[in-house]
Amino acid sequence: MRKLFVALVLIVLMTFVLASYVKNVIYFIGDGMGFNHVYLASILEGRPLNMMKSQHVGIVKTFSANTWVTDSAAAGTALASGFKTNNGMIGMLPNKEPVPSIAEVFKSYGVKVGIVVTCRITHATPAAFYGHVPDRDMENELAEQLIESGFDVIMGGGMRNFLPASVKGSSRKDEKDLISLAKERGYTVITKKSELAKVEGGKLLALFASSHLAPASERTGEQPMLYEMVEKALELLSKDGEPFFLMVEGSQIDWEAHGNDPYGVWKEIVEFDKAVGVALEFAKKNPDTLIVVTSDHETGGLSTSTGTYMLEVDKLRKFKANTDWFISRHPIEDKEKFIAGVKEFYDIDMSEEEYAQLLNVKKTAKSVYDLPNAFGRYVSSKALLGWTTFDHTGDPLPIFAFGPGAEHFTGWLDNTDVPRIIARLMGYPLTYPIQKEPIITGPVLY
């Protein structure tokens, strides 16, 4: 009995020691970002990225409850709550039993909570931190759950899910006005980058686009860059000196990788990493801040080789546009303009045969993505860069950590381990009315 008592005391003391020096957490998730995405961006930039400067690096497994290759909903749930679920489900177990996220747990203890993304705020990854639905496409319901969450700082896109059906641009099927409801709940609501500077405190709901924000390489005008949103979020969340938790997603790395677009991946990673740099500067002045940088899954099966001992880095550095942008402005039916554009934006001398192959893709396309995807793979091949798929893979992912407790994010981890470690370090253990270990079903584990 005495030994048991001593053991319990030691566990309590260890929990206190672990938690006593972590006041704030900034949790970065690069959607679709694998090891090679990070490395390729570093090569093209000619320098180590901010996230690569970590002395504490680990490897994260990503399988979901029902498949070895996860989607963002299941992966987001694992990273937010510490539980596996089936692909497509958010904030609940495969049996549809809801589980709270660390953001919700922290909020219940009075910790300030923020979410900053470049996609719709109701998209899978951000939704996993406040939502509980069996289908990730239930974005109107997720918008309602977000307002109910009471989170302090919310920035991203997705205005269409918050407007009543009678308003132009709404995606709702009812007349619920969630913008008015947010204002009633004490939120300042803004829609323009120029309005950010005017917000000095209080709760903020910032929706900068009807759907997703523009890609990093195209974002201008009144849509802020990710690092600008993170700067403002940190200012607001830290204003009163109380503890806070901020989740930041580089949402569009995934989409560029789905299109096998090396330029797009490069620019999205750089935007994401610049936001990491902002967090690192904040942590210099606030050393009780833990920064964790990871991903939800790898997209595209990116390889820095296509079977030769070469990678045409100089060729890649000459690329000037993402492939969706190029295809939308250079109709492939206009042969002269298309071939000239390929030369101008990618420094590639396209042959007649190559043009004919891409034109045939357009003629036989079953999806609007077929031509941009084929074009992405084409320009990649010219730089000897390879891809294995236009979808997700089951590859393990990097995790980088900075600050107090960073040493706990090394070695091989499961994605469900990450929020559990964060919660323990902040001193708010994840306790549920259900079993406290991750539920794993589906794939047979080794």
C-alpha cells in the first residue's frame, strides 16, 4: 500500500513538473505536409526553414481507425482529441460517441483558444478542434458548433456557411444568421485585412473569403497572409497575460500536393514556415510557450528523384506560377498561347508530342482536375521530381517542437500521442467518461 501511495505521489509530482513551465501552446499543422515537402522547399529556398531549426524532431504515424491511409477529418480528430476515428468523421469515435478536443478541454479551464487557417474555418482540420459530426461535409452544422464553442480568436475563410439562405452567396438551407449570433455572443466580426489593425481586444471572428482564401502565391488585397493572421492572433490571445492555445493550419499545402504542383507546394510551405517564424519570435519574449509543428498526412507521394541521380533545382527555381493558375489563364485549345506560356512560366520547351498528350487529357477528362493534375506531373517531370499519387499516402510525418517540453515530441509517435502530450504539459489532462487510451480498430497493427 505504501509503495502504491509513493508511486501516486511521484506521478502527481511529475505531472506538476511537466506542466509548471508550459503556459502557452502554438500548434501548427501543415495539411498534407510530408518530410519531402519540407525538404524540397528548403532546397528551393537555399536555406533551412524555421521549422527545421528544431533540436527536437520526431516521426508521426497517421493511420485512421478504418484504413492505413487517413483523410484530414480522421487525422484532425486524432491530432485534436487523441482518439482514432474513421475517415470522414470529426470529433467522434467510430460508434459516433463525441470526444472533446484539447481546445475544448482547455477552454473549459479558462484558457483562451484561437484557430487560424487559410481554408474555410469549417473545413476538416479546424473543425476537429471544435466540431462533432459523423460527416465532414456537414459544414453548416459545424459553423453553428463553432459559434457555440466560444473560442476567442477565429480567422480563415468560409463566410458562406454563416449566412442565411436568403443572402446571396450563402451555402445554408435555412435562415440562421450566424454572423448576427456571433455578434450577440460578443464577437467582433471582420471580413478585410485592413480591419485587423482596428481590433484591439475581445473575441474576434474574421472571415476573409466566402470559401477558401486564395493560394499563397496569389493572395493579395484584403486577404491576409497566414503570418499576418498569426501575428494578430498572438497579440489578442496574449493581451491579458493569461494562458492560451492557438492552432494554426497551413491548409493549402495539401491541395497543391493533390495537384502534384511543385511550385504551389513550395510557396505554401514557405508561407506556413513564415508563420512558424512569427511564433518563434513570440516565444523568444515568452519562453513559457511551447511550439509544436506537424502535419495530418502526406499528400502526393512526393519524391526528390524519378530514377536518376539528379534533381533539376535550378529548373524548379525558374517556375513562376502554380498549375491551377496557369491552366485557368492559358486555354490548352489555344496551342500557340499555351506553349508560349509554358516557356514563360516554367522555362520548358514543350514538344508537339507533349502538347498533344496534354490536349488528349483535356478531351478525355472525367474531372476538372484531370488536366491541372496531368500538367503538374508534366512540369515536375521536367525537373526530375516525382509523385506516386494525386491522393494521400500513409507515409509517416515529421514533428518539430520548440520550447519547454519539446523533448517529449521525439522518437516514433502516433498522431493520437501529440494532443495527449500537449495536454499533460499544460497541466490539463484529457479525461473522458470513456476509456483513456486511444481506440484503434480497422487496420491490423504490427
